[in-house]
Amino acid sequence: MIRRRVVWLLVAVFLFTLGALGTANAVSEIRIGHIGPTTGWATIFGQNVLDGIKLALAERNYEFNGIPIKLFTEDTKADVEVMRTKLDSLRSRDKVHLIIGPSLGHEGVAAVDWAARNPDMPILVGYSAPEDMTMRKATHNLVRPGWTGAQVIFHFGKYCAKELGYKKVIIVGQDYSYPWDQAAGFVRGFLENGGEKVERIWHPVEAVDFSSILARLTGMAKDYDAVLNNSGGAQVVGFFKQWYQFGLDKVYPQILGQANVPIVSMLSELGDQALGVYSSLHYYDGNPSEANVKFRENYKKAYGRYPDVISVQGYDAAHVAFKAMEAINGRVDDSKAFIDAIRKVTMSADESPRGPFYFDKYGNPVQNIYIKKVVKKDGHLMNIAVKTYENVSQFGPYAHMAEKYMAAPATTRSYPPGDKDAYFKEIEKYFGRDYVENLNKNKGWID
């Protein structure tokens, strides 16, 4: 009897040890790919995501439970065809277990199609924000630990109507999918909460001369309350500079910013011209949380500059990957288990610089959205939160009727309509008469 127990004990120990070894040696190396623009006009959108990833990996000594992590990075040059080729290379040549990226709107639209053709490749989106990536075209293997263009600005539209008291706003922005989503989210929040009209003016993505647009804005000043700049990168700097050269700060009480206008990487370029600019986003650099303070200090030490929301995106994506790997004991070679684990990740306020978030069933975070204002503190420009909306879905105020929202036409450069009467007739088709009547009765959304 004693001999039999000893035998069974030895067998149990052997099986346990074998299982542990099998887990530890599931792969000899974890291979992570990054894809995004690291040269050209959109460099900050790819490079800053990459820097955030590198910081998160460095904090773990580029390993997970003793397994080394190797990072592969590819420059898309902000070109969709280049991106498709690089995605194929990361998969076939480098045999990565996970891809983080891309970072631009038009790249994201193409990446979700690539993801659908490669359903066993886990993808954590970098900074790309078109809503249909995690709505109408959602795929199980593509998860976005970020945001949609509309998600972060729905409530900013409301804020401008309710708190700032504006009735008519002009949006000037780059002519592609992400700014369209930003405009659409603003239109919905603004018109449903007391605004009357939003005029859109689009310009080519890489435009640097805004003189004709600014001349047009001068003539419209008597009829509109504010202008919202809906661009990113060098185009923001050019627009602000020419705005003051044309003296438009004297005829408009306010210039507003879309999500990417007053981010940290832009503030040093804009200088005091950015003071007082309102915007909204799922992160603000002035957040006093312990997680954000630590992140900012570590990032500054590593790169000699403070991080922006783009860097947060790479940092959070890497941490989502780590939490998913913990759930599957490092078995990243099991792509299905890896993808499923990624989708179940929940981040607390102690784990992310942005605050808490979790993924909805489409793979996009439910998270806090902050209305921000640029101020100068201790001689430095930064964003502070003037209002916080908690647990905001990518569907914003329409979370309870997501299917109806997705049944409506996808965002375009002119949809939804920017005129209040036309807009309300349009939403009645999809949200119903009761929804419109409740808006009129309550004078907007009830938070």
C-alpha cells in the first residue's frame, strides 16, 4: 500500500512538472510586431505608439515569465499599400504572435479588412480611430485598446452647447475618415443638446496654406460662435499660426480643438496660442492619478520628453497583451486563446494612465471621457479636466440602442447632416419618434 502511494505521488509530481515545463516552454520567444508611420508627415502617430510599447516592455525587461520578447517594427509611411505589405511581412517572415497598430484612420480601415482575411492573427490597434473598425466591420481578432473618433467627442458637442452656450459652430478639418468621425460625433452631441448648426469645411490632408479658408471664416464670423480645428500634426500648427496672422482671434471668441489638437506633442509647437483651447479625449496629461504620474516620469526619463495620448496607446496596448498572456500562461502560440484572453482584459485606474477601461463585445473600450482645457502650470502648458463622463461606450449616448446606431449610414464627410432640422428628421428614421420627442422634452440628453 505504501509503495503504491509512493508510485502515485511520483506520477503526480512528474505530471505537474511536465505541465509546468510545458507552460514555461510554450514558446522559446514571444514575437510582437508594431506597425505605423515612423517617417513622414504622420511620424508622431507611429513613433509615439512605438515609444509607449518600448517603455512597457522595458519595465518587464523584455520578457514574460522568463520568456524573452522580441519586438519587430515596420514603417507604413502613412501609405495603405505599404502597410498591407508590412502586415504580410510581420506575419509570414517574422512569424509574430501579436501585431500592435496601425495608427492612422485610413490605415485602420484597411487593417480591419486584412484582419478579416487573417482571423488567427491577434491585432491590438495602435492609434487608429475610425468607428467601423469596431462596429459595422468588427472582427474577433482585432481589438482596439483606444477609442473611436466619435466616442471621445459626443459629450464635447454637448458641452459646447450646454456649458459654453454656442449655437453655431464651424468645423475645419482634414478630409479623411477619422476627422469625419470626429465631426459626426460633435454634430450629434451639439445638435441634440441645443445647438442649431454645424458647418463643415474640409481641406486636403497635407495642406499647409489655409489662407482661402481663413478668408472665408472671416466672412462667416458674424453668423457663427466658434471654430473647431479638426486636423492633426503639422496642419494644426499651420492653422493656428495663420489664424492669428489673419486676426481671427479678434472676431471669434473661441477656437476649439478636436482630440489631437492640444495633445502634449502639439503644445510645445503651439505655445501660448493653445491657452484656453477646449477639447475632449479619453486621456489628459494633467491627470493626478498615481498611474499617470509614474508613467509620465518614466517616459520623461526614457525619452527626454513627456508623453502624450499617442504614447499612452502603445503603453496600454502592451499592458493589455501582458494581462492576456498571464491569463493563458504565456501560450501565445494558441492564437484563439490569446485573442479570447485579450478581449476579456479589464484595466483598473491603478494600471492605466488614462483611468479604468474594459472591452465591449465589439472590442472597443468602455472608458472615461474628459472635457479638457489648456492651462499653464509651473511654466508648462498642459490639459486639465473640467468635466469627466464615466464609462462612455463607443456608441456614446446610444449604447442602449447600438444596433439602431449601426443600422444608420456610416459616417461620411457630410453625414450626419449639420443643420438641426435636417438632422432631427434623419435620426427619427433610425432612433424613432419617441427618441426625438424625449430630446425635445428634456432639452437634450439626461446623463
